[in-house]
Amino acid sequence: MTDEPVTSDLPESPFHTTGTDHITVWGSNAADTIAFYRDLLGMPLVLRQPNLDDPDQTHLFFDTGDGRILTVFVSDDRDSARGVRPGVGGVHHLCFSVDPEEYEDVMAALDEAGKGYNVFDRGIFHSLYTRDNNGLIIELSADKYAIPDDRRGEVLATAQRIRENDGAQYAKDEHMQAALEELGLDPEPYDLPDADSGVGGVE
């Protein structure tokens, strides 16, 4: 057992995460998933689009109530089941928020630690993917625009509607800008590094 102190003080580390952005899990099918998370637990379904790493699956976004989002990969050919790991009910990755103004510092710190990573412009946010010591995918996410926590679900749901009206496959930067403008929020973007857009595999 470690003797390291337990404290809420910030550690002396190269950067600090700023909160939990979203958690993504492998789910079964859309109907059962929506019945549980939306209809039973009361989480609004605020975004639905293809899984950008596997478009044969659907990616559901639920507002957990405080602006933090739970997302689930689903497919109609999967039945709900208990005790199946990995797969249905398993965790695909964990995502943590970082300050957009420190994004390049984050990449420098990962480089310094010898950790490989991929960076993607995901349309609705900027994502950096790496792995923890056990191989679990860790995403470090930076918002492309300032979005109040209590309005995140509202912004995503508005972007979803605009995306659907536009006939786009997934929510893109222009849909986020339009959603923010429609809701009276400033769509001034953060200065984030260039990255591949939209679809891309996580290594």
C-alpha cells in the first residue's frame, strides 16, 4: 500500500485536467440503451450520429444532468446482456477535459513522457488520444468554443438539429458555430493546433 498523501491540493505535474468531459461505453442496441438512460434515468438524448471510428455503429450522447455527457456506441445487431466484458457494458475510453489554452503544453508533456498520441478535430471538440499504463484509451478533450457547463446539452442538441437539417453525417465546426450563435453564445474559437478532421481511427 502506498504512503502517498491523499489531498485535494493540485499535484506538481506538467498539466492538470479541468474535469470530466464525457465517458463512452460499449452498448447493445439503441432501443434498449435509450429506454434505460433516457426513459428510466431521465437523461436527455442530445446528439445521435455515426461512430466516427466505425460508421456501422451509432453514437448516442446523453446529458447526465450537469452538462457532463455519457455516450454509448450501439448497434441493432447486439442484444443487451449482463456480465459481458469486454463488449456490451465495457468501457471504450475515458475522456478528461483540459484547458484549450494549455493544449500544446499537454502534447509537449506527453512527448516528454514518451507517450504516443493522436490528435483529431472532432467537429464539436478537439481530441487527443493516448493510452494509460494498462492500455486503456484516454482522451484529453478541449472545447473549441467556450460553452457554459449548464448549457452543454442545449448546445449539442441545437448542433444536432442543425446538422440534420444540413444533411451532414456528423456534427461539424460550422454546426457548432451556428448553434452557439442561435443560442446567443459567443462562437469565438480557441486557438487549437491543426488536426485531421472528423473520422479517424484511435490507435
